[in-house]
Amino acid sequence: MKIVAKTANEAMAEAMRQINPDVVAAYPITPATEIVQIFSSFVHDGLVDTEFIAVESEHSAMSACIGAAAAGARVMTSTSSQGLALMDEVLYIAAGLRLPIVLCEINRALSSPINIHCDHSDTMNVRDSGWIQIYSEDSQEAYDSVIQAIRIAEEVFLPVMVTADGFILSHAMQRIEILDDEDVQKFIGKRRSPYNLLDVKNPKTIGPLDLQDYYFEHKYQEAQGMMGASNVILNVAKEFGEKFGRYYGLIEEYKLEDADYAIVVIGSTAGTAKETIDEMREKGEKVGLLRVRVFRPFPAEEIRNALRNCKKIGVLDRAEGLNAFGGPLYMEIKAALYGDKNLPEIFSFIYGLGGRDIKPHDIEETFKKIKDGNVEKINYIGVRI
Amino acid sequence: MPIDLKTIAKTEQLFTPGHRACAGCGATIILRQVMETAGKNTVVCFATGCMEVVSTIFPYTAWDVPYLHVAFENAAAALSGVEKAYVALKKKGEIKEDINFIAFGGDGGTYDIGLQALSGAMERGHNLLYICYDNGAYMNTGIQRSSATPFGAHTTTSPAGKKIPGKLQWRKELTEIIASHNVPYVAQASPSHWQDLMEKVKKALSIKGPKFMTILSPCPVGWYYPTNETIKIAKLAVETKFWPLYEIENGVHRITVKPRKFKPVEDFLKMQGRFKHLFTDENKWIIDKLKEEIDRRWERLLKLEEAGL
């Protein structure tokens, strides 16, 4: 183990070097460009055995990943925002074919207007694509989650995207503990793949046409894969924690136990929220935080157990649902709590779109609104109206 | 050694009967000819389209080689990944065999929606052969125009209407476009000239690097002709200069089949319902223009060949 200063981009690229995948097919896009760039230099300096495919688009990046994974290789890629949107069609196919691909995703707003800064509209857009989604609070977690993602993907046979907030994490230097190369290799183990297209002696047809008589069954099996993923994620995290001392769950509860008022966030905002909560607690406010780390599969039960004793909850979405109802996280949190006898009041807050900063003051204000019930149908933090 | 019928007769079928293609389908004949040449150690990747649909309806498959289908526009990209996985795993000693990699797409998946992925794969230099079966329209969705649809042809999105008599744009010269990627081997073939086609596939697979072939694929449904005339029409396409059989090896053009006597293009056109509307006084100009263009292209090919270009 060594301690270094690295951005999330550098940390994720470092995890990729240590994983040493068979094939990486990727296309650069701000703010994830560095991952591809750094990894290319690993390839050109002979630090990895990886075959790197510098494709001509993200659509081809994911297509090549699918081809390589179907051929039995361990496969990784990286992208952000428009790149992920361009991959959309093939993301579904990667999941439908049950291919264990790992994607390092840097969260960035979707056009239009074009913007290069952080929000979660890109990954929320593909939340139902059959990919496991793990969001990071900081660069250390991004690094750790990428290593765990290999194990998860190859056990569940579903692809995994690990995300980190654009610029806020991707370009901010943080203290990170880097594991030893051998420890990473030992932890991820020998690759496991569902098919081997290169076995010419046992030819298989992969990606056939399913009609009314089989499509449903195959989709059901895929859904079952997602259903079982939570346990795998927790087991892998437990093993990681026991070996390396950093523990992760599907969600993270922060001072929630006796909290009357809670907010729910995803990603780096949790750091700011924790600071604010500490300060508010000192003033005697009973406030807490729930951070959703794994958004797919959606940990509904864990969320319900964590939030059910709160009086009022504000769900902070860094993505607009554009549905005139609420942000995507809000809707699912609300659905997760529905049916509880003493259902807390739940409000939707939208914040941070296009990289707009969220400050401790904003979070304190939000708690105040939640407490006073001074809320609209959808509340916007820090927007000029 | 040249490919002969006696050898072919003994070859194992790798694209097997029982698929659900239409009677008289040109593409299935092409697939058999290609696969008989390529042999067992071949991995096939297919673009969405007629042949993908008819050959792999779960739980059945017509393929006796490993086969992958991902989507419509990305066969070249997906096969790029397969080929690189092969390189990676071979390097590690996990695979011993030499394997051919062949991607197939129709003209929709190749000339149009898949052109970017194809161009990328050609430029990156993967060791694979991309074969386009070119039936000159989106036959899988019901005969819509593509950029391979010939000038004057009727399709359901370029119908022979009262005001606009079919497609009035020239087909894209994809063979030349791919040759401009400086790839080692590009060729055009026709299932009517099976020996020429199979020799080209054989040659392509013997060359390392990206290779590309476009093969004319008559379609009784989309070209509106009786199902027993597929090969006759394919042959006429060659004999009328409509579909020249040539190859570009390391940048040098060579016409591989030069008919001793050419037939008028009307012989090819009049057999097909998609050109029926051209045989009227007011549309005669379309045939004239088509003839002019066919001659210009043929002369150009001859000049390139003579000049050793």
C-alpha cells in the first residue's frame, strides 16, 4: 500500500493499470479524457498487457467492448455525458448479453445546453439499461469501487459502471491509498466470462433473434441477475473491507439514527452535507444524511430501514427528471417508502445542474425548508428564477 | 490451387440449411460460398439485417461457426473487439488456433448506418474481413432506399411516382471509399461468378490486415423478379458492366472478369420490376444517363488498371 495524491481520473486509471484488463476500447470525452489518456500511456510504455482500441466513437467503444467480452476477455472502458448517451443502444445490449464489462464513468451534464461540468443526468439517463451503478463520494471510493466492480461484474454477469463527479472529483487532487499490484490481482482473481466466442471447436451463436416465445424469459433472467446483485456487491465489499480496511455498503447512513430531518444525496455532495450536518448537530439540530452508493440495483429495503424513523426527508437530485413530478432519485426513494405506516414527508430538491456548486449554506437552507415545510412541489437550490 | 467444384462438393456446410430466408435469396448463396472458402476456424459477426434475422431465430441457428450479433451499425466495431480479444488471449498462450474474422452486413448496415464503424475498423488496421452483401436497399424492413440503391430504381421510400420516377441519386462507390483507407485488399464480387468470388475471399483471408468486399446480392422480393432468376440476374449485372468484378490489392486496380462481349444494360434492367417504370418515353432519359455513368466508370477502371494504379 502506498499513499499518493491523485485525482479521481488518475485513481481510476491507476485501478485499470492494476487490473490489467485484456482489452480496453475507449473514446476520449471531457472530463473523462484523462482516464483514456493515462491508460494509453500505460499501454505505450508497456506497463499493461492490454490491447487498447482507440475507437472512432463511444458507440463503437461499447460495441468493441461487447465483442471482446463475448470473446472471453476481461474488458474495461471509460466515458462521460454525451459519450454515455451515444452508447445508450449498446449499453442495453451489453447487459442483455450478460457481459461483465466495467465502465469508469465521470458524471457530466447532458446537452442541451452543452455543458462540461458535473451533474448526474448522464447516468440517470441509463439507469434502466441493466447496468449496475455505483456512485462515488470521493476519489478513494472511485478507486476502490473500480477494483470491486471487476469481481461483481464477473460474478453477476452484468456490466458495472462506477461513477465519479466530473471536475469535482475527476480533477480534484485527494489523498488516496493505492493497493499493491499483487493485492489487486489477487483480489480480482482469474477472469470469468459467460461465453467464449473464440472456441471454434464448440461454436455458439451469441445475440440471436428472440421472438414472442423467448424474449420475455431472457429478460426475466436478466432481471433475476440484477435481483441477486445486491448480495454479491455486499459480499465483495465485505471481503474488500476485511482485506484492505475500507468498508462500503449499498447505502451510507450518516447520523441518521435519531435524525428527525434527513437529506438523501448521491456522489460528492455527501462530503459537503456531512460537514454541514456536523455543524448543525453542534447547534442541536437533529439532522442526518443518507447517501445512495449503489443506485442499481436499487437498495429499497435498506433505504426504507434507514429513513423510516425520520419525520421529513428532502431528496436532492443532481438531475432534472423533466417530468413535472420530481427528480429520479426522489421518485424512487418515495416509492421505496410507500406503504410504511408512518410515512415521512418527502420533498424533491433539484440542485447543482451543469456544475453549479452546492455549499454548506445551501444545505443548511434546505434543511430549514424541509423542517418548516416551506416547500414547493419541486424545489430548486441555487437557481435564479 | 484454383477452387474447383469437386473440392467444394466435399466441403462441410458451415452456413447450414434450415434457415428462413426467402426462396431465391442471393445473400444465402453468397454466405455459403464465403463460408465454404473460410472454413471451420472462422468467427462471424453480423449486422442486424435480413441474414441475421433469418439465420438465428432462437433457439435455432444456421451457423456452425461461432457467431455474434450485436446491433445494426456496429458489426465492424464489435468484430474489432473480438479480434483484439483474440490478439490478447493468443499473446497469453490461451488460444493456439489461427482464426479468420469475418463481419457481414447488408448495404444498410454497411454503406449507411454502419459506415462510421466500418471506416474506423479499416483505419485501425484490424485483421478482419468485412463483407457487404449489397442488395441495393433496406430489404429487411421492406425495400427502402439506401445509398447503394441504383440510380432510377424504385424502392418504397423512392417510389416510381407520378412526379419523381424512383431514386434520382447515384449510388455511393463504397469500394473506392474503402480503398481510400489504404487497406491491403478491397474487391467486388458476384455470386454468379462463384469461382471469382471464392478466390477473392481466399485471397482476402490470406492477407493480414483489414480487408473489404462488396458482393452483389440479388433480391427477388426487392428487385421484383421470379425466384429462379437470381443467378441469371447477377450474371447479367456483370455482363452489362453494371457490376464490374474487380479488386484493389495494395492500391492497384485489377478487373478480374472481363466479359468478351458486353450486353446492353437494358437486358439487366428489364428483368426487374424495380426498373419497370424506366421503359417509357418520358423516363428513357434515366436509362440513357445510367448507361453513360456505367460506361464512364468502366472506362475509369480500365484506365486505372492500365496505369497500374
